[in-house]
Amino acid sequence: MGSCHHAICECGFKTSIRVGGSMRTYKENSTFPCYCEKCGMVEINVANVVLECPECESLNVIPYGDFAISEPTEKWPMIQWGHFKAPGKGNLCPTCKKKTMAFSGSYLMFD
């Protein structure tokens, strides 16, 4: 089952993201937010073996939750799909480049 979340930063950045996939297609198409140095935050199909930016095709992407771009401050992750996990607070904002972006709890579930 997939879910939709908001990513919000105190600098004014705000977007919606999808996490996971549907019951029919999750093995071929499951998304998780990642950071691409060129494109910013992107939803990457983590069902693929190779993580690639869907916009510029760069292989230099980092999933949120990686210590390079996230500082876990909570015991439990806010967003999770398989082994991909990201905290609610302390994530790198693609706009201001500070670790002040937060993920909300899910506001929509899909299957």
C-alpha cells in the first residue's frame, strides 16, 4: 500500500510526495523521495536495482533517511518503504540546503 505525504521547510518549500506503490504494481513501481544534486527532491522508483534520477538520469542520488542528508531525531521513521526509511524532521531541503525540512504523516493512502 502506498501513501502520500507533504514535505515542508521553514524556508517556504512545500511539495507532496508519494511513498510506495499499489498492490498490483509495487514490484515494478514503488517510489521513495531522494535527493539529486542537480534536480533537488525527486521521487525515484526504488523497485529498480539501480537508483536513477527520473529527470536527469543521474546515478548520483541519495535516498532521504541517509545520514548524508537526514538527521534522525525520532525513534521511528515518518516515511518508510521496505528498507528505505526517513525521519519526520531534520531532512535536507532542496531549496535552502539546510536540514530543516520535515515529512508529514500520510494524508492519503492508495492501493
